[in-house]
Amino acid sequence: MMPQEEINAAMHRQADAESGRYEGTQTSSASQHYEPSYEQAMREGSSGKLYPLPRDNANVFRFALVLIALGLIVLFGLLFIFVIGGTTGWASLAVVCFAIMVITGFGLEKIH
């Protein structure tokens, strides 16, 4: 009778091993139908924790860059027109405005 008990015990252990076996990713049919999708995503996620998205400050940086550029144009405009004056002042202001425009354009492109 000893071999019969061993066979039954072995079959019992094999059935237990199969029932605890990893089945892979469960499909949505295995989940309950009344459960909302965000709860499924939280349950099926790797860590199960929700973290807030980082703030996107790109628009604030773009606005600040434009304000700085306008401030520099006004500052150099006052300096070149009233201090230097004449044609040299206007030509210098045009060159500085173009340089500020190019630098600001590249800056706005690089801010994500």
C-alpha cells in the first residue's frame, strides 16, 4: 500500500504546484467587469503607487525669456539712442536687436 499513498501524495503535490503557478499577465476578462479601468491600472502596475506628474514650467521660462529680451532691447535702445546718438546709435541698436532676437529664438526652441 505504500506505493499507492506515494502516488496519491505526488499527484496532490503536483496539483498544488500547478494551482500556484504563475499564469502571466491576466487579461481583462479575468478581472471583474464592474471595476473601473484606473483601478485595474493601479492594481496591475509595477509598484502600485501613484506619483504626481512633474510640473511643466516651460511656459513660465519662455515668458521670462521674452520679458528679459524686451527689457534688454529697451535698455540698449535708451543707451544707444540717447547716449551715443546719431546714425551710429541707430545702427548699433539694429545690430543689438537682431542679436537679441536670434539668441531669444534659440532659447525658446531649447526650452521644452
